[in-house]
Amino acid sequence: MNSLTQPQRGMIPQPQPMQVDRERIYQWINDLSSPETRENALLELSKKREIVPDLAPLLWHSFGTIAALLQEIIQIYPCILPPVLTASQSNRVCNALALLQCVASHPETRSVFLSAHIPLFLYPFLHTVSKTRPFEYLRLTSLGVIGALVKTDEQEVINFLLNTEIIPLCLRIMEVGSELSKTVATFILQKILLDETGLGYICHTYERFSHVAMILGKMVLSLSKEPSARLLKHVVRCYLRLSDNSRAREALRQCLPDQLKDLTFQNCLKDDQTTKRWLVQLQQNLSEMTDVPRPM
């Protein structure tokens, strides 16, 4: 048997990415409208959301689908207080939240998602404090929806969030949540701070700034005992961004944690050149005594 020539080798079929059965996708979307078939449809669609590029528009424009997803969220509210949420209930509502995250991430549906104020339906989940796995999973998935919104760096998203209670909600999770929830909540705060409007909002009053600075300070103290390079990266970036505001910079000269000034995190950051560079820049910003302090 003759060996294959080079062109022939190029014609050998290569492994194809997972194929999507469009008819099944359409059927699962239709199944969301019926309580009898919804649970399986939620599961299947949440598993396929990464491989169906136009799933978000399909969900948004299909009759009754968003209402069905919101119904899944609302019917969990009575399980929040008292905290009796089960693992199966948490998994089911988190599948619905995963589909809403898909809608929040898509450029065609993001704006209408905000206009409908759908993120507000998630805030009761962010208010929960139970540390059981079902509640932790619920908070983390809810944070993921907000995180998907802020990833886009769009002014519309920041303006919407600043008119809600997302900052105090994130700050509380940053203080008492699991490491993963703290990381996502801090990422959301970081994204808000990186926006000029967001930075101005947080630094507008001393009360807002001091609340943020207090929580960040507690996190640094906690991280000095139980280091997490990923979480520390977001905390340092928040501090660095705050130092871009003249009034916050003056206050940080008095309240920046000592652990960020000494070698406490040297070992934790030994392979993270970006965060080390941010720390150096933060020190430089705070050492430049050229600001004229103004009261917050």
C-alpha cells in the first residue's frame, strides 16, 4: 500500500468540535415553558450554553422563556428565610441563573437585560448569609451573572449598577464569603472602580470610601494569614485604582495596611509580576506628596 502524499494527509478528517442539534435546542427552549419539562430543559441548555453562540437571543426572543427563568428564581425566595434551600433546589435555580448569565453576556441582549432590571431579581440571593453549600453555590452563580455584565466595561452597565445596592452587597461578601465568592465580588468592585463614574461615586463621600477601605483592609489582614494570590491581585488593583483619586490617595496614606508596605506577601507574589508592579506603583502614588487635601 502506497503511503499518503502530503496533500492526501491534509485531506484526512480532523476531529470536529461538538456538533449542536439545533432542533433539540429549539425543543428544550420550548420545554422551558412547561413546568413538567422545565427541569431537564434547564439542565440541558445550561450544559450547551458555551457551544451555541446565539443561545442568548434565542432565549430572549422566544415566547415565555425569560418569564419561566424568572419564575424559577422567584419560587426559591421562600427558601431563603428561614434558610432551607436544598442541594437539588440550588442546582436547579443555578441552571436558570446560568442561562441568564448567557443573556447578560451577549451583546445583542445585554442592554435589554438591563432595561428589564433583571439583575435585581438576583439581589435577594446576594443578601443570604448561610454558609451551606447550596447557598454558597447560589451566591457564587448570582455573582457570576453580575461579573459577566461588568466584564464588558460598558458605561451602561456601571450606571445601572451604581443605582442599585450592588456595592454594599459585594462588600459584605468580600468580608464573609468563601474565597471564590470573595474573588468574584472583589472583581466586580474592581471593575466598578476602573470606570471613572464608579471611582467618582465611591470617593464622593468619606462614608463610601471608608467602607470600601475598611473591607479591603480586613481582607489584607485575612490574606496575610491565609494567602490567595488570585484574590490578593484583585485587592491590590482596587487599592491602586483608589489611589488615582486625590482625596482617596490622601486618606490611603493614613490607612494603607502595613502588610502591603512590607514583605508579608513576597512569597505569595513571587510568580506574579503584574501584582508586584501594581504594588510598586501604589507605593509611588502614595509617596508623591503633591496633593492638596480636600475634605471628603
